[in-house]
Amino acid sequence: MEEIIVAPVIIFMLVVAPIWLILHYRSKRQISQGLTEEEYIQLSELSELADKMADRIKTLEAILDAETPDWRDKV
């Protein structure tokens, strides 16, 4: 019975575990380094777009409030 378990454990320890550890710590290092310059630029652009969209929504809501005061009840 032990012979059946020993072989997969040895294979796991010699092949899978080192690869798993290397990939795990590589991803941890990349996460801890933070955003790249390209990612930061993209995040800034998305933030600006979100701000513009929020302003447009406020404007649309103001228009709807003026034209149809009870529009929120219909939604």
C-alpha cells in the first residue's frame, strides 16, 4: 500500500512543488511591484472617462427632473 502512495508523492515533490513555488513567488513579486507606467496611464484615462460619465448622468438626471419630476418612481 505504501508503495502506491510513495511514487506520486516523490513525483509531486520533485516536479510539481518546485514549479508551483516558483510561479507563486513570481506572481507575488509582480503584485508587490505595483502598477507599470502603462497601467497607470490606462487607469488615469479610465478615471477621467468615469468622471465625464458621472457628469453626464447628473446632467441627464437634472433634465429629467425638470421635464418629468416623477420619472424616478417609474423606474
